[in-house]
Amino acid sequence: MKKKLLALLLASSMALSMAACGGSKGGASGSAKVADKATKENHDDDVLNINIGPEPQSIDPALNTAVDGGIYIINSFAGLYTYDQDQKLVPDIADGMPEVSSDKTEYTIKLKKTKWSNGDPLTAKDFLYSWNRVIDKKTASEYAYLFDIIARKGNKLDVEALDDYTLKIKLTNPCPYFNDLLAFPTFFPVYQKDVEKSVTDKVPAGTWSQEAGFVSNGAYTLKSWKHDESMEYVKNDNFYNASKVKIKQIHFMLSAQDTTTYAAYNKGDLDFIDTVPNDEIKSVKNNKEFNIMDNLGTYYLGFNVNSDLFKNMTEQQAKDFRHAIALLIDRKYIVDTVGQTGQKLADSFIPAGMSDGDGGEFKNKSYYDADKTGQDSVEEAKKLLEGCGYKFTDNGDGTYKCSPAISFEYILNDDSGHKKVAESIQQDLSALGINMQVQTEDWKVLIADRQKGNFAAAREGWLADYNDPINMLEMYTTDSGNNDSQLGRDMDKHSSAPQNWADYDKLVDKIRKSTDFASRVDLMHQAEDMLMDTWAIIPIYYYNDIYMVKRNVKGAFGTVYGMKYFMYATKS
């Protein structure tokens, strides 16, 4: 998940990717040890004050793709399953784990008798409506492909409501991660009457979740929303587990300015912040309020293969150009000097620690030596670019002048950590006379530009939505809404774009349909090889997530997917 903001984040887990899931957050630097000192606390035990980022792109479960949006969704909606504080998958509004057929393709799930926030009963039919809405092309959900594992009956999913509180789901084939999918926000139910009263010919997905007051079924409901300023959530007394929800209100400060939110935290105006300014990490790194947790995700630079940057190149030259950029980036400097919270250098797209779906770890190879990219790889990068027709003149100081000149724009969201990473890359590329212009954008604008392909190069990040490599591989199928690099699209625009992407689509489809989990692992390695061979994806490091929480706040927790759960928090 992106953004989220998700996403999320450089040192603070740079993609709400809202989830899934790419992140809007930034990074951190500095490592000096300081004494552990408590910051000023707010003792209003009915209210939790939080910042997780700027205005979210969307909080419609069907339309959100970022981690930040996902955080708002999981705290105001409830799905069939969720994660507990030990990151174990547990039932939420499902009444127990699924009953699975012997061939592992039919799931029968009993529902608890729960209500929407307005008191209406929530039934199995609400899931039929919500899920079919996601796959409806009019909705234009970037995550519609997640439902491809569910069989179809015509244009609808093969999902039945056997009665008001029993769902029967038919899969196309066994799926090792299906239970985890059911805990993902895109699979959460939405209130049909709210959605449909806001649908128009011009806005087929509706505008129901763009203002406060809509019906939900989770621990909190959105009472007020001052756009680009704040969101106020209040306890939902009709939540099935309301007796365990102790905090009556959650106030979210909407801001991307980490210096502002950090100052508010130190004053006691915020109880939880999901990022810390780079220059402040050294002063908080040994504070007990400062937390680092592992994530499953990758921070990376993404190229648009249809950019005019590559229009006069052959397909191989375009690949070699992007390969050269990958070699020039000094990952160790970024992690040691910008990150400083133990991120691991990335030498593959699929992150270290991800399961292979067959009982083992997926990662088994490196696509380059991440310890030696940067200055040690300048000559190798120069040779690749010379093969693309560029010529270099030695400046006599270890740098070169390039002819013809290479210049392109790199877009990112406005965040101190992302900026420092961009500046580092900018400096690395200047060794060969390459001019990379850094352009910051509003978070929502950045998401839209990446999705539409309005860029040459962009800051990207993806936190896994569930622990299986297919989640990161299927992002880049031709029809995926998360295929920012535009692989397989507009093939006639430039012959420099990878021309074999129909083969990638077929390979991913074969992975989805595979019933032999051992051979499925081999197929996924083939898919990652194909993706990395384009060099449209340039991994930099594997995420971890930093945040700060006051000592008088207990019970707020996160997962390796970047999500934060506040519904069972307490405050003294």
C-alpha cells in the first residue's frame, strides 16, 4: 500500500501508501545518544490527539491506496478479520475463522450480529454489495485486482449470502493468503444507502466519504472534517465491541509539516506522531517514547517507461539508462546518514523477510551489490550510458560532463526525509553530469500524477498489504491501478518501453491460478526477474517505521504493513 502514506516511510516508513499500500511520510538522520526524557503530556483521558500525515487522498475503502487512508478506515470501519497487538490475524465481525472446503476453494464465514453506526443491522448482503462495487469498472478502484482470486458469476463475484449472517465465497483456486486479504481495508463493508445517494453520472463512485457524517461500522465515526486542518472522530456506541473502546474521541491533526507536528507533540498537544524531522532523530533516538518497528516494504525510485526521456532510445538502451541510475545511487549513504534507524539496503524489489507462501522466505538473490552502488559503480554506470549514445568528458575531479546533456524531473511529496533522499540521489547522479531536478508536490497531487503517468521519475514506496510476494508483483500488471510505471500501457508511444508485458501479465495470472505452491514460488521469482529487468523499479532500502507516543498512552499498536490501531488505546 502506498502513501501510505504509505504508506509508509523513510525511517518513519515513508505509503498511506494509504495502503498498501505506498506512504507520505519521511525519514530521519542522526545517531547521538541522549538521556531519556519524558515530554510534556496531555491528561485529557477521553481524547487521543494524533498526526499521521496530511489530508488523505481518500477514506473510501474501495478507492484508498495509501497507508494513511487505511489507518482512518481501520479505525472507523470493521472487516471480517483484523490484527491484534501481537500481529496475529483474529476475527473481527466474523464469528470465528472460515470453514474451508477440502479443495480449499470454498470459504464459509459466519458473521456476528452487528450494526451500522445508525443502528441498522449489518448483514452478509452488505459484503456482496461492497465487494461487487470494488470490481465494478465505474468505481475505478485501483485495488480491484485483489478480487481476481474470487470466482465470477457473469459480471459478479461468486459470493453468496446463505442467510443474513453467513457468507459463502468461491475461489478460482487455493490461495495461501486469502484470510489476510479479508483483513485488508478494501474488503471492508460500506453502507449502500450512503454510497448510492451520492452517485452521479459524473461521479459514479460517489462522494459519500468526502465529508463527515457518513455511516460506518467501526469503533469510531467521523463527526467533523476541516479539510487540510483536522478530523474529529467520536466513539461509535453501536460498534459491536464498544465496551472495550475507552477513548471517546480521536482528533487527527492534518499536516505534512513534520517540524510543526513535532513541536505540537513536545508541547503536549499531540499524543502520537507518525514521523519525526530528520534533524531531530538524534535527540529522541534513545527516548522511550520513540519507537522503531519492522515493516514489510520497499522504498524505491520509479521510472515511467513511457516518459519522453526515453523516446529516442531502443528498449535495451532505455533499460540500460535506468540500470545506470540504479548503480549511481549510494544506498549505504542514504541509510546511514538520512535514515539512521537500521533500514536494510535494498537489492531486490521483494523485501527481505517476506514469506514465499510455501513455508519459507522468498528472497534468494540480489540484483546488484547494494553495499557498492554509488561511487564504486560510477565507471560501470558510465559504460551503460555510453552504450545509449552518451559521451563523457573527464572534469579532472572525479566527475564527468555528459553530452548530450541528461536532465529529468523527480517528483516527491513535501517531506524533510524524502527531500534529503532526493538531494542525495541528485548529488550521486551529478558524478556523471546528470541533472535531476527535484520537484515537490502536494501528497494527493503526487498520487494522481503517479497513477496517470504524469512524470519521468518519482518517489515510490510500497508496504505490503499481506505477507505474500504476489501482492508486490501484481501491482505491475498492465491493468493494475497501482502500475505507476505504466508497464504494458500505450505500447505504441515509444518503442523503448518493454514490449513483452503481455508475458508478464500471463505469468502473474499463472501464479494466481497455481495450485502447486512450490512451483508457484519459482514462478514468482521469474516475475520478479522480469520486473527488475526493466529497471523501471529501483529499490533503495527496505522499510522500517518510526513513531512517537506519550508514556501515558497505552494500547496503540502497529503492524508490519504500516497500519496503526487506536481503538483499544487508553490514556491516563
